[in-house]
Amino acid sequence: MAFFVPGATDFIVPQYYRSARHTTHYLTCGQADAPLIFFLHGWPGISLMWRAQMDAFAAEGWRCIAPDLRGYGGSSRPEDEAAYTIENVVTDMTELHDHLGGGPAIWVGHDWGSVVAGQLTAHHPWRSRGVVLTSLAYFPDANALPTLVPLVDREIYPADQYPDGQWDYYRYYTTHFEAAVADLDADKSASLASIFRSGTRDAVGKVSPNAVVSRNGGRFGTAHRAPPVDPDPALWPPADFDVLAEAFHSHGFRPPCAWYLNDDANVAYARKAPNGGRLSQPVLFINGDWDQICSITGNHQGDPMRAACADLTVLNMPAGHWLPLERKEEHIEAIRTWLQENNLQDG
């Protein structure tokens, strides 16, 4: 099966890579001998979220690869929650990278995909020519509650009222995992439609709903299921949303949510990176100014990344958390410009 992008020069073709330890389903387009650019999705996405980016960069001479990360889509979904460490996911990606030739690549991530791109580059610098992080900054000490909570903006989230700030939803996974998954699984399509919403300027400086998940007894409160809401076609074209929903109908939210349960292992892994996790390659961070969870505007959340990146470019956009979907063309143009400015557009 191939996913056709109207007006594209290439088909986006699904492939599988199987090793002794893992199976990765991935989408590919572009010439086989072209320079590699990887697109890594976050929670709760799949590889198809990168359709617009893959179309654009394949047409410009790149070999585009978008995997379903561990626990998602057509890739392996181990039952053990401890299987969802960043180290395991990075190893999945290095195996896939070797399979595809192993030449130094550009790694583009969103959300947890940015975590994978950053940690892969920190631990295997020879595999990376440059990194694009979207909607979640690079944390050399790992994307984990012990790293995130000290960076909470206490003007918005006083510690006595919001001890974990906007990361309360993350804490809820660690304290009420079964309940969190059950609520999301109660109506999977509605959960996805309610999660993938565009950001608004009105949200800036206000308490995020994600900061009161524990207080409310779950993401959806006493209803324990997502409200009925139509998917936003500006983010996911209807046919693509159907593919996303089918992936979650088949396997549920448990594997993707298990990524939140491995803080200790992820911190230990991050601290093994050479040079304290410092990145010497060019790094582009694309920030959503309206992102209530991860924006680095007006707070200290970007400070660890600024200290750890030798060649960092930060670009702000008027968008919420789902920036690669909300601002497809602007996201593509930002990457294109950065590649040109850093002489990375050729292999």
C-alpha cells in the first residue's frame, strides 16, 4: 500500500525493518541514494503526521524516512512498560539508520520525537549532521519530571496550588496509569480528536487544563471519556485521521503512554552521553508561542537547551503544541531556510 500525496513527485511508501529485537514500520519517499532526513513523531502520533514535510523535502532531493516509533502504528508494541525507555527507542532508530545506509542524517522531531532526536545525537553524534526539535526543547538531563518541574513558571503555577505545574498530567501517568489509559481508551477516536486541537493566543499566560488532571480525577474528569468532538481537518486531513484512529483502535493508548513511566532509566541513560550531552551539530528549535505546556517564551524552560547546544537557532511561531500540523508550510520553510543557512541542504 502507498499513501499518495496530491501534487507530490513521489509516493509515500510503507516499509518494515525487522531486527532480532524490534520491528519498525516506516514511511519513505524520495530517491534511495539521496541524503537522509528522518521525521520522528511524538505522543500520540504516527508517521503519517509528517506527510506534508515528506512531500516537500522529497521534492527537494532528500530521502525522507518517518518511522512509527516503538508502541505506535505498525511497529512493535512490547507489553513490558520498561521496554519504552528512550535508550530502547534510540537503539530502534540506530538499527533502522544502519539498515538505510548509516550515513549522517538530519533528524527532525516533535514532542517525544524531539527527545529521541536529541538523545540519539548526543549518544551517537556521528549519525547526525543536524537536529530540528519542534515543540519540546532539548534537555541533556532527560525529558523527565525531575528535570521539568524545577523549570515550571511559578508566576502561572504557584507551587502550593500546582506542585508539578503544567506537568501534572505527566505525574498522573506515574500515579494512576491504569485509570489514565482507561479514560483515553474509552473512546479512542474522540480522545484523539480532543487532543489534536490548534493553539490560541488566549491560552498564553493561563493555567493549562493539563495542570489539573490529578485534581479532576483524570484528563476528562468525572466523565472518564473524551467529549464528542469532530477532528480538526486543518491538522489531520480526514483520510489521515482515519489511519491515525485505526492505529489506536487496534492497539490502544497503553504502549504510547508507557513512555511516561521510565524517568529513572531515561535520566540514567542521558547521563551516559559524552560531553555531558552537549550537542556540537547545528540545532534548530521551533517554538510554539501559544503552547501552554512546552513553550520556552517568557520562562526558563529553554535554558538547559541553550547551555547544551553549541550552534542553536530558535524560531518562534504563533502556534500551539501541534506546530508541524498547525503550521505545515511555515514549519517546512523554517527547516528549509535553516538547512540552507547551515549548508546542510546537500548530502
